[in-house]
Amino acid sequence: MDCLNEVTLDHGWTLLEYDQVDSTNRMLVELAKVGASEGTCLSTQHQTNGRGRLGRTWTDLPGSSILFSILVRPSFSIENYFAVPCALSVALVETLVDLGLNARIKWPNDLLIGSAKLAGMLSEIGDKPDDRFFVIGLGINVNQSEDELIELGRPATSIRANLGYWVGHDKAHDILLKLIARFQQFYLELQASIESSMALFLERYKSYCSTINQFVSVELNDNEAVRGIATDITGMGHLVVNTENGIRTFAAGEVYHLYGY
């Protein structure tokens, strides 16, 4: 498959644009393994084998979504890599707020409008000591109609459904470029001073996180489900939940907001 366009961005970053790929994350991980530079971004109009968190698939119609991945090579320790998707989540919320959308984060990195999902994120780490990299993929529902969203079988929304009009290609491209520019600024601040910047971004993340103060169910890989009030996000990005058996902290898991409880 041939790259349709290569856009030069600030600070030597590059956006590679494709009409169709199987998965932007898979493709960018492969490019990272053969030396692609930090700041390589890859976008497409359609994925034939898109992936989500926890082994799920991401389904899209051609031209209906913003689909892209970003490659970074952080100089800070791998224990602090969680700050990167945290910064991307904040960048996305603030980009959507500029469009007039009241977007919020569901821990760890889903974007909601109300109780409906607008965007999802998938991160993949290359952790060889001599070749560490981090690829973050993001899918944003843009032009799905109400009927198409209902067919997904779960609460979902799109930019079109909230703004009330079709988002043209040029407008969607402008949203993507603004998002990348905002994330780039945040990421470079993390690279310059991880300790101080991480604390600031975590506070911004928490201010946009609708999971805090919600009654939630956290589903774990061993089929355990823990219910309680989500009270905080730790300095390492972990979710703190006050359960009937005491305080529990989660580094990962699928969170459901139990509205009305």
C-alpha cells in the first residue's frame, strides 16, 4: 500500500496519510522496529483490522472516523510511560472542547460525551532495552449517523451526532492536525521535565475525568468485578476505588460507570 501524502509537522515530526491499512498501530509498530523516528504519525481513512483495548476490534466505515497512531521514543523511564496517553487524552479533550463538545475522559483513556463513547485509545510498547518505543493509536467517531451508532450495540456517539452536521474531509483533517500539535507540545514538556510536567498533566487529566466520584464496576482479567466509588487517580495513573471491603487501587481493568446507582 502506498502513502497518499506525507505532511511535515513542527519539530521534525511527520504525518503519513494512507487511504486504507489493516491497522495503524500494527503498521506503525513495524515501522518503529525498523527505525522510524520519534514523531512519526500515521493516519488512514479506513482500517480493515482495527484493534481496541482488551482484544476488541474497532469497526469503521471508510471516511467515518479519524484513525491514527503516533510513535514516540520517551527518554524517561518506562514506569512513567502512562503519562503519554494521559497527555494525549487531555489534548483530545481540549481539541474537542474547542469544537464546542463537552467531552470527558473515562479512565483510563476512553473519551465520552455524556455516557456515550466518542473515542478509544490503544497503546503498545516496544520494550527492548536498546530499542524502546511507544505507539499510541486513537480512533474518533466523526461521521457516524444515529442509526449507525445504534448498530454498534453499545452507547456510542460521534462528532456529527453532536454538532448536527456532516464533518467534511478538510475539517476532519484540521481537527487531526490541531490534535497532533497540541499533543506534541504536551509531550515535549514531558520530555523536558517528566516529574513536574507529569504532575501538572495528571491534575488536568483528573479535572476532565468523569470516572472520579462515579459508582463504578472494575472488571479484571480473572473475571473478578469490583464495585465501589472511584475517588482518585494516583501519581502513577492508577484508579482508586472505595469498595465495601476497603480501598482498592487498579493499574488496569475495564471500568463501567454505573449511572443511577
